[in-house]
Amino acid sequence: MEAMQSVDASEAAMALFVNATRPDEVMQVALAGQQMPQKGTYFYPKLLSGTVLYDLQAEQ
């Protein structure tokens, strides 16, 4: 996998692999009238401003 190769080559400090929530798990929570917990993939460091996409070709 590319993520593991990046760590092995010291191009990245770590790689995180997170299992996705299955649709049936979401349905069980919803049918019970509950809410899913807040996003569990909120890791630091990350950009404080969020991700911004800018089309560089639009300026030409």
C-alpha cells in the first residue's frame, strides 16, 4: 500500500487505517433514536483554515 511505503521510506511519520462504519450500524443507531458520535477521525496537526482548492488554470 502507498501509505505503508511512505512510512517505510520515511516520507511520512505515520499512517492511520480506520475502519468505516457499516450502513447497518448507522441504521441501528438511527432506529434507536440515537445519534452517531462526533467524527472520530479528527486528528492533528491539520490546517486551521481547512482545505482550500484553487483552480490555477482559471487565471490563465
